[in-house]
Amino acid sequence: EVSITKFPADERKIIAKAHDKYKKARAGIINTRHGQIHTPAFMPVGTKGTVKAMLPESVQTTGADIILGNTYHLMLQPGAKRVFKLGGLHKFMNWSKPLLTDSGGFQVMSLSKLRKITEEGVIFNSHIDGSKFMLSPESSTEIQYLLGSTITMAFDECTPYPSTYEQAKSSMELTSRWAKRSRKAFYSRDGYGQFGIIQGSIYNDLRLKSALDLIELDFEGYAIGGLAVGEGQELMFKVLDYAPDLLPINKPRYLMGVGKPADIIGAVQRGIDMFDCVIPTRSGRNGQAFTKYGVVNIRNSKYKEDNTPLEEDCLCPACKNYTKAYLHYLVKVKEILGAMLMTWHNLMYFQKLMLRIREYIAQGKDFDFIS
Ligand code: PRF
Ligand code: ZN
């Protein structure tokens, strides 16, 4: 049976025998129309229908089960109706595995200079040509349908940080009303799913109310939004110490926009199953490589004549075939191949990290290897 709702407790191992700190970590499988997602999972970001500097088949060889696309960017260019007419985003971008799309509100707030939030939705001007658009729970959900998204995200408001209790409360209540409308607008099909997004900033009782409101709508999974927005790791972990426990045990939990390896490990230990972040791709293009020796800034002049690879035993093309000296040179002169090789290495590093986490959870072992 192919269904995203099939994520029952017996398909995952909840580790109780390890140290208290690890007992909430889960490993599982999400079955979808487009194949399985092994969790804990890291989703590379493919905002505009491409994971920057990578062929989709190369993304697949790094071990990614699922990538993320963005409603906001794709509705502006090339347009959701056009993608639909051309056979959907999977076909358009040559990615046949699961696709999750973010609902757009978060990107409107960070990218559009002119925007207005009303009960109906968000009115904004395109950051590309200034033309006027509207996103609502209904239109965001329809756009994600037209894209053919495997996992559709509910339309939410990401509460800014810091926010007063009153601001966070009214923002969370708006997100609950929008979640109800998003759920109603979702075309439910076997193998496809929709995730609700809980908000509530750093306030315990608001997170609880948000979770209760969304659980009532019976989404196929739940995201924790409004974190990694400037509060810092300590405060984020404080929220993650209780927020995942408010969510159904048998459904996937997704922490949006996270993060660095240490953030991912800490969040998995607290019961999170899915992550997305631009860090491996963006920082790769900027010359930062994640390695078992720590972060390598390949632009540093000490690599000018370094004839060794980033990592001796990494199987990515950057490490198999090239030296740090060559990568240093490529990134310095801004050659496209530099961005390609650095991104490939970083995506592989993140996927190897997730694989190791999944194996350690399955074996009931502690996984404090980075923190
Ligand atoms: N909501 C949505 N997308 C997001 C976030 C959110 O709160 C975040 C917060 N880190 C990243 N992406 N819809
Ligand atoms: Zn490598």
C-alpha cells in the first residue's frame, strides 16, 4: 500500500534504552506516491525548481530521498499553471522522488519589500518586477496542487522573533484559522500529504494551543515553524524540549529551515524527523566545506598549494578527483565548477550524517558525534 499516512509506530524504533537525552530519537519510513523517505531526513533546497549547481540525478546519488521547492518563487516564475500544463514540477525539473513545497508566506515576508497581511491572506509585490500578487490558504494550496507536490505545506504566518506574548498569540491564532482553510482546500489523494505548521514562538502554552488546533485537522504530518529565526540554539532547543511531544507520535515531524549539523543532531535527539536548510548548498557556493575535521573555508590562502582532497575517504567527485588547491583556485576565480564540486561534497556530507544518525538510532546507540 502506498500512502503517506502510513507512518505507524511499529515502523519506527523509539529508543528508550539510551541516555535520557536520546530516548526521543526516532527512525522511520514515510511511504509516498513518489517513493520512500527514510527519516531522520535532510531535504536539500531546490527553491526555483533546481538544487543550485547540481543535476537532479547527482542530488539523488548524494542519498537525498526528498527535496524542497518554493510556492513563492515558482508562482512568480515560471508560474504554477504553466508547470501544471507542462506535466508538473517532477517532470519539469526531472526529479521523480518526493517533493515538498513550502507554502509561500515565509518567503513573502523575507523577500518582498511591499506586503500586507489581512485575514484573507498576504498581498505583496513581486521582488522580481514589483507586480502585485495575493497568496491565501486557498491559492497557496492550489498552487502546490498544480506543482504536483508530494507534501503540501499549510499556509502559515512565521511569527517574527522576538515577539511579545500578545503578538505571538494573535499570529498563532491566524495560523490556526489559515490551517483550517488550507486543509479544506487540499485535494486529498493516496500517497500525497499535507503538513500543518505549528507556531507560538517561544511560549509554551501558545505552542500547545497551536498543536491542539492543528491536530484537530488531522494532517498527515506536522512542522514546527517560527524557530531558527534569530533566537539562538539554546532557546530553540528549549522549545524543542517540549514542542515535539505535543505532536502525534505516529506522524512525521518537520523542523523548518534547520540547520547546522549540531542543530540537526540536537533536534533529532528531541524527536524531529525532517529538516531542510540552504546551508550545504549556499555555504558550498561561498567556499565553505563541511568535513569531519570541521568547517573548511576553501578561500583561505593556506590551501593555495594544498595537494590533498577535502576528505581522504569521501566518495564525492570533489574529493575523489580534485585537491583543495584546485577547489581553492576555482572558488577564488568564481568558476561554476567550484560551486558544483563544493555543493556536491556538502550535500553528501549532510546525507552521510543523516544515514549515520538513522543507523545509530536503529542500533540504539548514542549519537553525540557532533555537538
Ligand atoms: N513557516 C514556513 N516556512 C518556513 C518557516 C516557517 O515558520 C521557517 C522558520 N525557520 C522556515 N521556513 N511556512
Ligand atoms: Zn567530498
